[in-house]
Amino acid sequence: MKNGASHDAERLSERIELGQYIVADPEICHGKPTFKGARIMVWQVLDDVADGRSWEFICGTRWGGRISLAAVGEAVKLSRQSWLDERGRLARPPLAKRPALSPA
């Protein structure tokens, strides 16, 4: 860890409600954002969206109806908010250079 910080110091200490459908809880999936009541991590669904899967497939087939279309929409909106300001401009510079997404 940077500057000698321990891994435990970076963990969440309490549950954070990120939206109506998404939560970060230190007792669930090590505090990674998940869909409430499903133990499905948000990054997994965002990867499905990025891979071009339809939201209907993601909700109904891939995750067996355990998350709703509205929950996927919330994940996409939260992702957008983490990168862009209210005018659609980059809110902060990227942390590190990442490979470009390949076209779907």
C-alpha cells in the first residue's frame, strides 16, 4: 500500500447507501459496491454493459432476475457521475493511463 497504509485502513467501516439499488457494505463483498440483496458487484454489471449485452439479457438471463432494469440504469448513472460533472466534462483526471475500450 502507498505510504505504508495498511489494507485494513482503506476498508469501509460502515454501510454506505449509494442509491436506491446500490450499497457499499463492509460485510458484503469486502465493501465493494453491490446491488442490494443480490451480492452482485456493480463492476460485473458494468462490464456486461461495456461488452454490449442488452440490459434485458443482463437482468433476466445473466443474473436470473435478481437485479432490475432500473438498478442497471442506476449503476450506469453513478458511473457517469464518478467521471463527469453536471455539464458532461471530465470531473477529474484519470488516475492512470488505461487501455482504450475496444469497439463493440
